[in-house]
Amino acid sequence: RGDITNDNIHLLLGLAVPPYHINEQQHNNPKKTATMADSKDKKKEGTPPITTITIKKSIDPVPKYPPVEAAARRLERLFGGSSSNAAAAASTPAHQQSKILKKWLGSSSGTASKATLAQIASCAERSLDPAGSCATGRELLMGLATEDERHAVVLKELNDGDDKDEKMDGDSKAEAMEEDTKESPAATQAPVVYLTKSAREVESWLVTLATRIHWRAKNYTDAYDWSEKGLQILDAHLADCSSSSASTVVGGLYPLLARLLRFRSLTLESLPPSTRSSLVATQRSELAGRHTMAVLRRDADVSATVLNIMLHDLLEGDQVEQAQKLLSNATFPTESASNNQLIRYLYYSGRIQALRLEYTQAYSNLSQALRKSPTNTGLGFRIAVQRLLVVVQLLMGEIPDRSVFFGEGMRVELKPYLEIAQAVRRGDLAVFHATVSTHADRLRVDGTYTLISRLAHSVVKAGLRRLKTSYSRISLEDVAQRLGLPSATSAEFVVAKAVRDGV
């Protein structure tokens, strides 16, 4: 209608008319204002009282799980299980399970780092079906803690929630209780519901957590035993899945298989040398078979991990030629492998190429490994790469920048290499040999002593360049004295080779 004004709209909506509008209405049209007021009073007299009905919706209590069990049940939901609507809980495609599991492992890393053996045992007891395919792993994991310790984990989660409520006092506690009753239901102890979609993955994940806890506690024998048991369980699951129609759960096991193989390699390095050498020799054929199967099924996680483990074992055993053959015949999945495995592969490749005098290629791979390394973690790895990179630069005839030796966390670790670089720059062979002898034990531990022993020729070259710039004519005796050579005859041979090389 054309006679509807802003003030009428306010009245129809039940809003108050602004004062300046009322005054303007009374001044311009007092009759219209009186008529509206009378009609409003009549509506109030004839309108029946409004009855407000409050409907309270019954909400089930929210179950509270310990952190490890909560992470396991989140994976179950990601895989399509534990849904209230059974028709909507469709199975996750097999090709997506690996990606889902990797993201879940990344998001659960905080929970995994704080996990305890009691939490792992409690999660296995409450999540894995004793009559299902994970019964063997369930019994092993439950043996990590007593029954009282497993029960205390669940009670602690409930008590922590009660302690937070007790810290509130007065009006704040009353307001919090009122908001809780309005918005969220009360938290109770969660019922025991066994996993169906992700039981195998959770079982393998719990085994990896137990292995890592033992390894960090320096129980290397127990850690190695747990890694072996975990690999047996995983191999049994993979065999069952390949022989049956349950192929939808296979994809999620491969990243966990790669992680278990990595943990076994770490624990193997910490064992005594006599035990380690025999175990490494027996595992090489197994690792070769795993790598072949991983390549055939296009499993980038396992193939990259196993290839790096084999390269590491060969380098630790000083079998450079076999490592080079493996490097040339195997193909690394560069595009699909994780960044951590890629930088390890680049480091091992650079180390092999440096030992084989391929310094240009080694420098390229080591530079990439250092550039791709994470800056917020992995300081030990970055130090190892930087050490080898400094030595390769010296072997190429280059002097590294001084800022390289004073990076964050590298000042103490790279101090021997700074002194060696200074000796190479001076061109004094006697000073170089004295510096290497001083830090010989440290260089052997770092694995760079063999490469640094090749620097003597670079030291002589640098000294000859300085003498060439300073003198137009000098005797061989003076050359031998200034370069630290044993005799004039040695100086003659060195100078002849330098002239042939174009120094």
C-alpha cells in the first residue's frame, strides 16, 4: 500500500518509533497519531495472553576418550566407520586410504609424541576386537601395562575434566554450568566400541608408538624386538588382504610398513656392533625383496624408505661400489616420495659421488638436500650435509664462505672444518697435516677423513698460486720450504704436475 511509512513499519514489527519521528508526526498530523494509538490500545485489550512453550531436546552425553584412543577413533571416522547412519557410511576407496592415513599421521604427531605405554595398552584393549583379525597384536599391546594402569588411563581423562570445573568459583562456575546445560551435553565415560574399518591400521600404529617409546628410552633390544613383531603382524595382514576380497584396507597399511622399517633401521644402528653386523647381513635379501614388491605395486613410501635404508647400510659398511650399482640400477620415486626420504636420498647420492671423485654431481645433490631440509627441525641432518658440502667445495678448489661456519647451531660442530679450510687457503702443507692430525678422531667419526686426506693436492695448488703471484723466480728448495714439502725433488714433481694441469 502507498500509505505505509517507516513509522508504520516500526509499529508493525513491534519496534519502538524513534522520538524525533513521533514529534514530527504529532506536529504534522496529530489526528493520524491519535488514531494509531487508539488502534494499538484495542489490539492490546483484545489479544489473548501469549503462552511460551520451551521444548528441551534430549541429547546423549558426549563420550570422553584418552588422547591416543581419540586419535584412533578419528581415523575410524575418516575411513567411514562409526557412523550413526549405516547407509551413509560408505567405504573409503583404496587409492585414497594412503593419503588419508598420511594426513592423519601428521595431525596426530603431537598425540603420538606424548603417548605412554599405558595409553597404548588401554587403546588396544578398548579399540581392537579380541575375536577379530587384530587379536594377536591386541594381546601384545595389552602386555605393555597392567590392568590397573590401563583402567587408570580412562579414569584420568574423566578426572581431568572434573578438575577443570572445580577450578571455577562463584558466578563464573554458575555461568559455565548454565552454558553447558544449554549448548553441550555432559561428558561421561565412553563405552567400549571396537573398530571395524581401521582396526589393522590402528594396531600397526600402536606398535610403531611402542617401538619408538622403547627406542627413546634407550631400550634398544626391546625396540628391535617390537619392530620385528610389528613387521610380522603387518606382513600377515597384507597376506590376508591379498588372498581375500578385503582389498579396501590394504592402502592404509603401506605408510605404516615404511615407518616400521625405518624404526627397525634406527634401532639396529643403536645395537652393539657385533650384533648389528650379523643382522644387517641377513636383512639385505629381505630388503631387496621388499623393494621389488613395492616397485611392482607402485608403492612410493616403502620403495623410497627401503632404498635409503639399503644405501645407508652399504655406506656404513664401506661398500661404495655396491652402493653405486644400487644407485644406478634403482629408480627413486622423486615425485611421489615424501620430502624427508627425498633429502636422505640426495644426501646418500652426494656422499657416494664424492667418494667416487664425482665432485660436481655431489655438490649439486648436497646443495639440493640442504636447501630442501626443514629449518625448524633436523639440525643434526643439516650439520651432516653441511660438513660434507664444505669438504666437497674444498676438493673442487673453492673456499666456502665464512658465514657457512657460523650458522645457527653449527659453530661448534663445524669448527674443525673451519680450521681445515683456513689451512687450505694458506697453502701450507705442514699446517694442514697438523690440523688434520689434531681432529683425526673427530673426522673419522664424521666419516669425512678419507675425503679430507685428498685435500693435500689442493693445499699444494693453493700454495703454488700464491708463490706464482708473489715471485717471478724462486728456487725449488724455497718452494719445498714454503709449501712444507720434504725435499726439493718432491717440489720438482709437484711443480711439473702443476704446470701440466695449468695451475
